Amino acid sequence: MPTMAPMIGVVILSALLCTMACGAEDSNSQPASAGKGEARNRQLAGRLLLTVGAIERDMAEAIAEIDLDLAQQAAKLGLATDGAANKWLLRMEEVDAADKALEGEIIHQYDQPGTLSMADGKMVADGADGAHAAAGADAGAELIRLPGRLSWIMPGETRAGTKRTFRLYFGPVQIKPADKAEGDGGRTDADAPEDAAAAHAGDAAGVRLVETKDYQGQTAFCIRTESGTYWYHKDGAGFASLIDSGGNDWISYRPGGGAAGEYRGIPNLVYPDGYFHPGGKKCRSQMAATGPLRATIVSDAEDGRWRLRWDIYPKFARLTVLRAAKQYWFLYEGTPGGKLDERADGWQRSDGQAGRAAAKWDKRLASPRWVAFSDGPSGVALYLAHHDDDGQADSYWPMQGQMTVFGFGRSGLKSSLRRAPARFTIGLLTREQAGRLPATMGQVVDEVTIEAAGSSD
């Protein structure tokens, strides 16, 4: 039974995730079936033991994630594959200290490593026929190398100071060339045994992404999640809307109108160039992955000198700035609860200070850096977190009674963020979650390690 060295991953969210029934509705999704574990496990010869390290705070229904290339792991474990057109059958279970499987399905999503074309949006999995010529590293402006990733929900509550262990069973699906669609790099459900779980497993979609030809003047991705609906302009590479469960738009971008429309957006990253701002026309955006737990969008500008990745999960969205050609900032210019009310709406910061939306400020926030804006009538809040210790100042002011102007790494018109990669997270909170904001935000920024060790039959 070959083994491999541990890998490291992170738990990326915590107790602000409510109990959820996630799954996939796309053609590559199939729920795991119960009661046939032993028969299925014989088909899935690879084993990967994933141990989530002890956490500082209690978490409920947390999502864990790790970069993972199953083809490489299969090779290390001596599993036979044809190497050319493999997709993977997966099954996950939680095990106790005695290595006994616990009851309950583990909802998961695996995205194979591959190459994304920014020109046409095609994603070609590693080793697939007709793959783009980007072997190991990034191939430049047109072709982007993306790692494989495994995400899963840790069901129930995870108590502070405790570890949890999960076992991933995996095995390759061999696809006949004649059955494989051109440029697909994948399989259909018909290629898999009926009792085997696909790479995406669950009961109902927690994240759904579709493309629409016109949203506020531009082609856009619409991403529907449990907490709200995101609208992302493809050419602008920024969020034009974030609509909560009550139908309120927390961004409210519109063409024209200055602070009443066209200035609004997230993340509005680069000034005065206008990159990564809804309504702009200088960027490119492509969908890199979609499944029950995560949709991934990659955007770039200046022939790849600027590049970022958004991962949208059921309860939050995370931005990773992959490349930065100069200093930048991260902005929230929008409308709490659908409309800025300087008297009723408020803000709260990581240093414990809070105030009405009318009160402006300019100071570097305490680490871990976060701010939340709340809607007075509903109590719902939008939080923004910066996971890296970068930048000289952060600031906020209300603009013309029309929108918030908040920025990580912004003071006046000066930007001070430099780091790449760098990470930011945004998400909507219920009134209850917003009422215990410091504890909630501590859970958002907490990260722990995941160790992985493999074996085979």
C-alpha cells in the first residue's frame, strides 16, 4: 500500500454557513448513492485520508478545500490509468478515531487541473486530446494553467480544538476516444457505473451559474447562491449587483448617473485605468469551473499583466488577485439594503468601532482587517475582509447621499495595495449573524491546515 507525503489545504469558511442541501444540476453531476459502499469502494482503488487540523472557534457546516491533482496521486500510488482521457469517480466519508466510517453523505466538488483559454473560454483538462500547449506553468496571456481543487462540506458542528478526518475514495473513468466530445476533456454520466459518485455529489444546487447577454448594458454571468444573486460583467470584470433574499441590491450599478449608477461596483480595483469595474470594456472574463459548492471566474487585463480569480460559494465570494502590474485598492461602492440611508445604515470595523453611514473615516484597520455595512431596516449586513497584511490606509465616506465609498488600501485617490497573490472575501449576513459580528468575522478569516496522506488497495 504505497503512501505519499502530506499536503496542506485550508478550511475556508466557518459557522456563518447554515445547514445546506447542495448538489449539482449540470450534466457532470450525480448524487452519491447509499448502501453500496463496499462494492463501490472496490471500484475506487485510491484512498486519500484528509485530516482537518484543530480550529480556534466552533464551526458549523464549514467548507474545506485543498489543491489536488488526482492523476498525480494515482501515479504515486501505482494505480493504472491510460493517462489520456481520465475523469474521476469519487466518494467521500468521514471516519472516527477508530477509522470507522460515520453515516451521512459528504457533499463535495472536484475540478480537474487544466488549461483555460481566455480567448474562447474553453477549459481543457490535463492530458485530454487537443489540450492547449501549456504543460506545467502559465502559458501567458491567452492560456492560463489552473490547479485541481477538491472542496467539501464538513457536516454538522466542528468544536474548537478538535480535528476531523475524511476519506476520499477515487478511481479513473476510462473514456473511449470515439465517445469523447471534441474539446470536452470529460465524460457524461453514462460513462460511469450507476452506483458510483461523480466528481460533484449532492442533492440540490447550492451555486448555479448562467451567462446572460445583457445585464445593465453588458454580457454578464449570473451566479445564484443560497445567500444571494451575483451579477458579474464579463468585459468590466466586476460585480454590478449583489441581490439579497429580500430582493435588495447592495451594489446597484447602472450605466450613467455618476454616484447614482456608473461609479458603483465591486472590486473597482485599478484607478484611473478602470480595470475590474462593472461597465468597463478593458477586461476579459471566462468561467473556469462550476459545481454544487463553487463557481470560478477568471478575469484579466493588459494581456495578462493583471489577473484575478473569483470563487463564489453558497454563502460568500472570495477574490484572489493573481497578478498586479502596479498598486491597487479593493472597493465597495454601493447601496446597503438597496439604497444608502446615511442615518439608518451603519458600519462596523475590525478595531471594534462602529458608526452611522454618515460618519466618514480614514485609517488603517486592525488585523485581521474587515468592515461590515448594515441596512438599518432589515439588519442584514455585507462584510468585506482582507486576508493579507498589505496597504497603508483604509477609508470610507458616503458620496452625495448615493453610495458608499469604502476601500481597502485607499486614502483619497491614492492606492497602496501591492501584494499578489492577495485574497479578499465578501458575503451577506443575516440580522442574527450581524448581531454577533466580531465572532462571525473571526470565523471568516480563520484558517487551519489539512493534511492528506494516500494509500491504495
